[in-house]
Amino acid sequence: MKRILMLAKKEIIQLLRDKRMLPLVFVAPLLQLILFGYVVQTEVKHIGVVLADNDRTAESRIITEKFTNTGYFEIEQRVNGESQITKYIRSGQATLGLIIPKGYQSSIKNGRTAELMLVLDGSDANIGLQAQQYAAGIIAARSQEIMNHKLNSIKAITSRISTVESRVRVWYNPDLKSVNFMVSGLIGMILTVITTILTSVAIVKERERGTLEQLIVTPIKRWELILGKILPFVVISFIEVGLIISTGMLWFGVPFKGNILLLLALCVAFLFTTVGQGLLVSTVSRTQHQAQMTAWFFMMPAVMFSGFIFPIENMPKIIQLVTYLVPLRYFLVIVRGIFLKGVGMEALWDQALILTLLGILIFGVSVFRFQKRFAD
């Protein structure tokens, strides 16, 4: 144990002396957290609208106010016809064109179906789809208001009319803030990046300097060498977790509802996979640059297929099958369940079991490969 601690101490001293690595370890994760917290928003707001109000009545003003009061839409320009709407959408000055036809209010008052025309810019599918959903929701809500008003008038005559109303309650994230979803998920992503890159680079650096072979011929056993090399990065990983949680709670106001000890314990299982990947990368890389590039080759598919940004349910079936081999997928379910829902092991045991098995498998293969690499 003493030899392991001495080797870990040596690794920490080397890390502190490396002026290029320190920002990567401590500054980059905080920058990523702040950037993702502020920049990566799943909800789209301030969508530009071009309005053609051909009715110019009280009802047309009401529906216009419904659009602007939500905060999702901003009227950029008021025009007189569809041809002018086309000009603004083609130039990218607006995403949505709203046309209120003449006779809109008359149709409502006479009990006929009143139509609104929406013209959408679909060049950005994500913004276009969300604009369509927001607009459809606003129109449906206004339609329900009109219907309720008419029903209330009828109820004044007879009380035998039944209606159905929805009472919506959103659990765990009542305001549907995307920052809550992102900050909790960043724990897994940053752990993946930091431990995989640092582990691979630290070992390859020893090889470049010719000191790794010197360590191998010493009385220290190979498993002690591996443990001594990775132990500092495990400690750094837990420091990173603490920084992310505290910054998320204090800066972004993200609630932490679960058991911190359970989260840290399951972080250990996840670190087996990331450290294992770092060891595996170190066995196929000869320089630090190669190690960094190879590590990114491992990490990018993991981030893409984990559900961190893109929902797994929206992926093709064959890709969904591939995601079952990605450890980050299970860890994100765990960390978001503990962070936002406050659930315990009774709800996460299956995810924890699969993550642990994957961790043992990846780490075992990496250690075997590492030992074989230096036995040849």
C-alpha cells in the first residue's frame, strides 16, 4: 500500500507541475458547466414572427397577444400579405408567419370554424418543430377558451352539460428547466472526458520519457503500478463531482434531492469504465497527441449514444441496440434519478448492476491488455 501511495504522490506532483494540464483538469469542467447551463437550452424562445392581420378585430388582437405574451414569440414585422411574409422568412429575419384572414372574428361569433394560417421556416428542423408545437398549443388554448365561454352561456340555461378539464402536475422539474436536465447529466460527461484523457495521457507520457519501463523493472507489481497511476485521477474525479454539484446548486439553482453518498458510490462503478477506457487507449497510443485523439474517438460516440443530448427513443432501432453497450447511458439514468428525483437503490438497482458489470468487463480487459503490452 505504501508503494501505491508513493506512486500516486509522484503522479500528483507531476500533474501540479504541468501548467498545460491543470486548466484542463479544473477550469475546463467549470467552463463546460457554465456553457451548457446557459447555451444548451432545449426550449426555444424569442422566435421571430411576421404577422399579417387581415381582420383587424378584437379577436385578432387577442390571438396576437396570446402569441406575444408566452415569451416564445416576438413579432418582428407586421405586413399586409403572404408575399411579404415569404420575403422575411426567406431572408431568415423570421421563423414563423402568422396570417389572420379577413372574417376571422365573424366566423367565431357565428359558430363556424375560424382558420389561422401558419407559415414555418423548416430549414432548422428543431426550431421549426418547436415553433409549430408552441403555435398549435396557443391556438388550441384559445379555442378552448372560446368553447368554455359558449358552454358557460349554455349552462346558464341548463345545468346538464358535462365537460372534461385537465389538471397538469409536473414532477421533479416543475418549471421544465432544461438547465436542470443538463447540469445533472454533465457529471457523467465530464467524468468521462477527464478520467479517460488524463489516464491515457499520464501513462503515455511515462512511455515518451522512458520512465514507464523503469517503473516496470522495479520491485513494484504491475497491479500496484496501475492502481498508483489511476488513484490520483479517481480523487480528482470526485473533486470534479463536488464542483459540479455545488456550482449547479448555488449558481443555477438546480435542486439536489437524493443521497450524495449513494451517488458517490455509483460514481465508483462508472469510473471503472472510464479509467478502463483510458488504460485501453494508452496501450494503443505512442504519443500524448495520439492518446488524446484516440480518447475522443471513444468518447464522442459514448456521448452521442448515451441520451445526454439526443433522446434514445428518437434514434433508429439498430442504434438503440448499440446504446445498451454504452456505460454513460446507465450512469445518466442513475445520476438524474438521484439528483432530480431523489430515488434510491430500489429504483436504480438494475441500472447499477449493468453499469457495474460493464465496468468490471472494460477495466478487466484494459488491465489484461496493459499487462500484455508490457510483457511483450
